[in-house]
Amino acid sequence: MLHIPLLTGENAIWDYSPTIDRVIGDLGYIKGNVRVVSAKSNRIKNNGTADELQRVATWLRENEDLARYGRRRK
């Protein structure tokens, strides 16, 4: 999803850790409905709907300086 490397560590889950993700949440963890994704992308995906994530992405693109630096550039 994010095109970042999947890396394992010792006893900790971090952004680059591989995690199991359900393609269709209501179907559960069954064969054909799971994929391996980074923990970061799994957290992002699980905390909002596609529409909500799209609106956040649009806002971030339009306000990149504000999001990154806390202010708009002149």
C-alpha cells in the first residue's frame, strides 16, 4: 500500500512491521481474504473509511506546508 519495506524486529511492532490485514473486514481472517501489509498502512486503513481517508489526503495535499510546518508559506 505504502511501498515501504517490511522489516521484522524483536518483540515490538513498528511502522515497518508486517501485519495481517483483512481485505473485507466482515469476512474475518479466512483464506483468500487476508494480505500482508505494513503496520503503518494497516493503522491508517483501519481508522477511517475510504471517503474519510480521501478527504484527509486532499486536505494534506492542499495544505502541505500547514500540515508539515504548522504554518503556510508566503
